Amino acid sequence: PTTGSFEANPPFVPEVMLRMVAHIDELLARSSEPLSFTVLVPNWTSVAAIQQLEESKWKQGSFVIKAGDHTFCDGAQHQHNTSERFRPSSFDTLVVILQNQRGSATWPVGDDLT
């Protein structure tokens, strides 16, 4: 995409997460339109993708949600009964907002986020 605001929650595989970060970086660099990504990944601080997200020039804000404070909708919910739709998070979750300049102007990140 060249414009819009998107959520990115990749499979929790370090190589996939790293490729996602590189792809988002390329998209933000090429777009002259408002572009924004909210990225949700496990807060695995030793993984290269997490380090790149935290150091990204596109980062407008980030925060961590503790594992015990949230649940996930299981990606295999179509295979389970509805009582098993949500499961506790196994890890803290890192949320990072990446935006180009026009994205930042269109969807400003408030000071209370960081």
C-alpha cells in the first residue's frame, strides 16, 4: 500500500518478523502519501526484528502490554469451539506505531501513548 493506516501482527517467527519490518520500512520510505502501521509482536528483546522496530526512524511511539494483562484471539478459532476463542498471551506484547511524515500528521500519536 501507499496510503492508509494498517495493523501488522505477523506470525511469531523471528525471520518472518524481520522481513515484515524490512517491508514496512520500504513502504514508508517510498510513499509520499499518509501511511501508518501499528505493529504488534512479542516483546522478545533479543530478536533482531524487535531491536529494529525500537530503533526505527519511523517510530512515533511504543508501549508494552504485560502478558497477564491481555488475551489473543486464537488464529485457529475456526477449528475450535467458541469457548476457546481467546487465550492468554504467553508473552509480553510490544506495540509500535510506525509512520511516515504525512502519516504522522494525519494520525498523530498522542503523548499519553508513550
